[in-house]
Amino acid sequence: MTTLVNALHQRGGRYGLQTMCEGGGMANATIIERW
């Protein structure tokens, strides 16, 4: 998460998507908006 926020700041991005595989067919996703 910290790396994603850092990259958004450095590149001037507005949106970021982070995904995580949890195993057993489950997954998680988080969308971050920088304002």
C-alpha cells in the first residue's frame, strides 16, 4: 500500500489499484484515489 501511494505521488497519478491473492480461490482489491 505504501509503495502504491508513493508511486501515485511521484507520477502525479490520481487512481491506484492494489490486488492481493488470499489463496483458496479468494482475492481482495483496493482502489485508491489521490486528491
